[in-house]
Amino acid sequence: METTREAAQQKVHDNTVSQLNQLLEKNYDAAKGYKNAIENIESKRMKSFFQERAAERSHFATELHNALHKINEEPKTKGSVTGTIHRTWMDIKTTWTSENEESILEECIRGEKSSVKDYKEALKGETLHAEVLPIVKGQLSRIEKTLETVKKLEDLN
């Protein structure tokens, strides 16, 4: 018979797996989104920024993937349907808009805001394994900094 403590531990474990897989999908989507942005922008400075962000999000995905393996769970291996739709919308929008760079930055802001929301939701209630908290909190901090930077870049346009 399962004790209350065991049930609570299982609940934390299940929530951790669910949340990490959702964040993993989000990072797969973000990395693909930044790679997509590189193809749709002319500025070398912006291409470099987006390449750095794509690499960072790929690194985040690797960290989350490894965290799931450490707790003996199978990580998701691809992004979400929502992410695919968002990238398609970004392609359509940049094709038909003369303000290409500004449109891309607006979509990046929207994506980063969504990531911040998802990360904060994952951290709500502190129902994650203690060993993954530093990973999730560290990634959230870096995403928030990226969001601030993208907002500044948009203001410059």
C-alpha cells in the first residue's frame, strides 16, 4: 500500500516529467524559430544574435533532456504543433510585410513572453524535483534577459 509520502513523491515526479517535457518542446520550438528568423533577415548583426539564441535554446534542450534521463524518464524528441504553426505564421507575415525585421522581432518577443510564462508556470508551487530547480530557474533568467534584449532591438527599429 502506498503511503501519503510516497504518493506525494510520485506526484512531484510526475509533475517534473510533465513540466520538463513541456519546456523541452518549447526549447526545440524556440531553437527552430530562431533558425527560421536567420533565414528571413538581412542584417548580419541580427543573424549573429539569432544564431546565438538558437544555440542557447539547443543547449537548454540538452540540459532538460539530460535532466529527464537522470530521473529515468524518456524525453520528448521534437517540438510542438503550436511551434510549427507559429513558425509558419512568421514566414507568412515576413513574406507579406515590408517591415521584415520589425515583424520578426515582434514574433520573437511573443515567443519569449510565452516561454517566460511557461517557465514560471513550471516553477509555480515548487512541485519539481529539487535537482532540476537550478536548471529551470537559470534558463528562465536567461530567457528573461533575451526578452529584454529583443525588446530593446525592436525599439531601435
